[in-house]
Amino acid sequence: MSNSDFNPRDSFGSKFGIIAAAAGSAVGLGNIWKFPYVAGQNGGGAFLVVYLLFILAIGLPVMLSEFSIGRRAQRNAIGSFKKLGPGTPWYLVGVMGVAAAFLILSFYSAVAGWTLEYITKSVTNAFAERDENELNQMFVSFISGTWRPLFWQLMFMALTAWIVAAGIKKGIEKYTKVLMPLLVIMIVVLCVRSVTLPGAIEGLSFLFKPDFSALSADAVLSALGQAFFSLSLGMGTLITYGSYIRKNDNLSGTVIQVSAADTIIAIMAGVAIFPAVFAFGIDPAEGPGLVFITLPNIFQQMPGGYFFALVFFILLSVAALTSSISVLEVVVAYMVEELNLARKRATVLATVMISVLGVFCTLSFGVMSDVSLFGMVFFDLMDFTASNLLLPLGGCLIVLFVGWYLGPGPSRREISNEGEIKLGYFPVFMFLVKFVAPFAITLVFIYGLGLMRL
Ligand code: PFF
């Protein structure tokens, strides 16, 4: 018997379901598309070391804070702050999170739409016999078009909405339980293929041999930003998911497993990509095109490439989908609980509004490419505002809320399941939450402002 038998609120029905859904949120385009190219641009090994440090010192405490707020309050991102900090302006942290969800999904769905197009390109063997320039041209002419990228973006939004509309146990949990293990199997296949290529060792040493002389201040700050985005922190996604975790489940155990899954998959994405990049003489600092331009080139040059390209782009779409449903859920849970809308109606409303924003993101590579604000096209503006401003600020306020406003009492009770679980590490958690995490997150925020002045 589950919580929802007693409680009108939906919840995850099993421990594995929680892990799959939360890890599904964390693992996405951020790991597979962004991590390799950001690591590639920032020197590889040394970037990885700093990234791992940030996951440990900041990612874990922020994630535990989000889960504990959500499960204690049993509400959505805004409602949780209203309940735990009644009569205070803390609920604005949740408002910022819902706003960030709108912005993130508008550009995330654009890139996710590209992955769907690339599945069809793989099916029709469109990469065969094409060199780097032709593949580059293929990518640019696709993203700068109007109807094709819009079609795929809207398809992706419809898929996301379909899963979210079905609710927690029948929707999110059911699909992520199947999709996540599939994802891991696909990456393992790709890693095996990549590390058995001639010259693979160079790619592995790029990723695993730190050269700290190549590490700039910029790289350190991008590692922090990447850790943040990759773990889905700072906008109440994990507050919302935390509210669906049952009271007898172990929060810190879930945090460790989700962060480990996210980190291992990012590293596996690196292992799948860098050896191949080096084996075929591609520049590891290629940038955001690494996946969409370089990989098809690599795939079509290797035996079995048709199959591997198909597997890879299915994998990328699956990863994007399990993340996008968590972003949409932030908005839908808010509308259902605070605005009293029916779940299906809320899902449709949120999807339509986000899709309108999303259309502008997609068109900013084509017909709207010369429309810019603060020197950024619409796509970049959404990404910048959400990732560099709203997430760091939100994350900083979340740990301040737990560390200074709520204080140790309620947090200890929630995390220990009202005293059932021993928490030897609790003073370390409080220290990280009160001092270390806010300080480091402030750095990310300053970095964002620094970018704005460029
Ligand atoms: N963590 C996701 C990724 O790495 O692709 C992106 C994301 C999902 C960010 C949910 C923020 C969020 F709330």
C-alpha cells in the first residue's frame, strides 16, 4: 500500500522508481551533449577533477536540501516555501524556479528536437559518404530552417506532455523505470565501441590525465555551473520530486545514488566521445556542434556506424525526455496545487505556453537570427537567463533557506526520517549548507553577471 492510498497526493510507488525518475531528471542533454564539449573546451582531465569536487561539496548538499524541503512540505516548488516559511517572501524562490522551468524547457526542447531529427537522419542513412564540411552544412541548414526544427520541437513537447499528463505513478515512474536502464545499456555499448578504436588511448588520457596548467579561472567556474545544471539543481525540480518520495525512504541514500548515476553517465559520455574524437583527428574543443556535427562523421567512418548512430541519437532523445518531464512537472505541480487546475488541463496549458517561447528559440537560428537582446539571440537569452542567473540564485537561496531559516532541527528530523536513520555526517551537511555551498554558488552567480558584461 502506498502513500496515495491515504493521501490524495500522488507519489512514487517504489524505491527504484524514485531513483529512476530523479536520475532521469539529472541525466540529460547536460551530460551527453554539454559535458563532453565543455570538458573538451576546458582542458579535459583538470576540468573533470574540479567538476567532481563541486559535485561533492555543493551538488550533494543542495540536492539533499531540495529533497528535504519537498518531502517535508509535501507540496510543489512554490507551495513548499509557502508552507515552511509562512508569511515570508521565501516563496519567491519557488516563483523563480517556475520561471526558470519555462525558460529551460523552451531551449531544451529545441535541442531535443534536433536529436529527434537526427534519429530520422540515422534511419535514412543520411550521414553516409559525407565529409566533415558536408555534415556541418547539413546541421546548419537543418537548424536554420523553419518547419522541420519546429515540427520536431513540438513533437518533443507533445511527448513530454503526454507522459506528465499521466501523473506520477502511471506516467513519470512507469516510463523512467524502463527508459533509464535502457539508457545505461546504450551508453555501455557506445563506450565499448569507442575504446576499442585504434588510437583510443589518447582520448582516454585527455579525459583522465589532469593538466592543471591548462585550467583557467573560467574553466573552474564553468565546472561549477555544469555541476549545477547537470544535477537539475536550483529551480525546485528536486523539491517537486522530493514531495513524491515516501516518508520511509532514505533521502541521503537517494541523493548519493542519483548524483553517482549522473556523474558516472557524464564520464561515460566522455569515454564514448573522446577516444572516437582523437581516433578520427577531431578537435576536442569543437564546441556545441561536437555531437551533431562531429559524431555522425565519426559514426559513418566506422564499421557498424549506421547502427551506432541510431543507438546514440535514440539515447540522447531518451535522456532529454526524462529530463524535460521533470522540468514540466515543476510547472504542472504548481498549477494543480496552487491554481487548482486539473492535471491534464494544467499540462496542456503549460505545454502551450512553453512551446510558444520555444518557437522563438528555434526560429532564432533561422528567420529570427538577427533579432537580439543584450547581444544575444532568443535561444541564448533563455539559456543565459535560466542557467547563469536563475539557477545559481535559486540554488543559493535554497541552501540559505535550509541552513539559516529552517535551521538544523526540521532538516535533521526530515533527513533522518524522524530519528529512524542515524546521521553521523549531519554537522558536515550543515556546514556545507550554511557556508560552503552559498559561497561557491555565489561565485557561479558572479560568473553569470561577468558574462553579461562581456
Ligand atoms: N539536468 C538536466 C541535464 O543535464 O540535461 C537538465 C535539467 C533538468 C536542468 C531539470 C534543470 C532541471 F531542473
